Amino acid sequence: MNIDQIFKNNQDWVQEKLTLDPNYFKNLSEGQSPEVLYIGCSDSRVTAEELMGAKPGEAFIHRNIANLVSNLDLSAMSVINYAVSILKVKHVIICGHYGCGGIKAAMESKDLGILNPWLRNIRDVYRLHRAELNSITNEEEKYKRLVELNVQEQCVNVIKTSEVQIAYRERDITVHGWVLDIHSGKLIDLEIDFDHILKNIMEIYHLD
């Protein structure tokens, strides 16, 4: 993409917004109160605001390779803390996508350098669900299911955070697991049964 074109696109965007509303940027600069925290993949084809139809100020966004939520990732933990504790979002969305390069890379038997410790999180998801995944003979379907299970496990990681646990006790907040079907553009709600999944760890994490 041409860098000069980016600035031209920005000028056109500014003019478009001001034509529709002369106070657009004045209002935008007064603060944010999004109801949604969206944690998605960094894949350049998966633009969070566009796929949700979200306007500026409506969604707090965090993206990384394969939409992971690791308690060792200070960036993700800081985003969750700020969004849940300060912005008081009502919804936390983990959104993966079929055809995720991070998921496929994690399953390759080769040294990927600095990516190794990051992708190990995905390999641990496979380890947790290896019986189900190994029963799937079609490789493409296996990767799709791993995308879904990765979303599920990252949702669980979000729910384990103290910020979300406190929010559960004090107000309404919902965690959602979604997948984008990149072949059709459609969002899929995985409708994860968190009560069932979390049953065995509630004593440890005090989620009640």
C-alpha cells in the first residue's frame, strides 16, 4: 500500500466525516464509553470494526497473533484491566477466524524462533483437546475445530482474570466466543457453555 495514498485517504475520510457532521471530531475527542471489548487476531484480512459494523468509540480493540489471552502477556492483561475495570464494558468478545495462520503455524513441526513461546499456547489447547482433535480425519476440519477450541480456551482465560471475576459479582458482563468464517464473511457465535466448562475449576478461581 502506498504511504502517500494513506495520507490522501485520511484527508478524504476527515472531509467525509466533517461533511456529515461538523462537530464529529469535537465530539469524538470528548472521551470514549465503549460497551464492547474485542480481542481478535492480527491477521490483516480481519478488521475488527469493519466486520462488526462498529463506529469509532463503540468498541475497545486488542489484536494479536491467533487472538490469545495469556496471563503472561502484559499488553493483553492491561487491555482487559482497563476495558473491564475503567471503561466498564458490558461484553468481552474473543473472535478467531477460520484459515488462521497462527493456528496452522502452531501445528507445524519446525523451529519458528521468537514465535515458539507464543504459539505454545495454541499447542497447549491441542494437548487439552487432543482426543477430540485426533478423531477428526479431515485436516481442514481439524484446523477449523482447533480454531474454535482456541477461542473457547481464550474465553476461559478471560473469565479467570480477577477483573472479570469482580465484574461478574458487581454488574452485568458477558464473555462471548465467536469465529469469523473468512470464506463467507459471516460471524459465528460458538454459544459456549461456560457453566459446564468451568465447573471443575470454580473452586480454584472462585468464579461463583
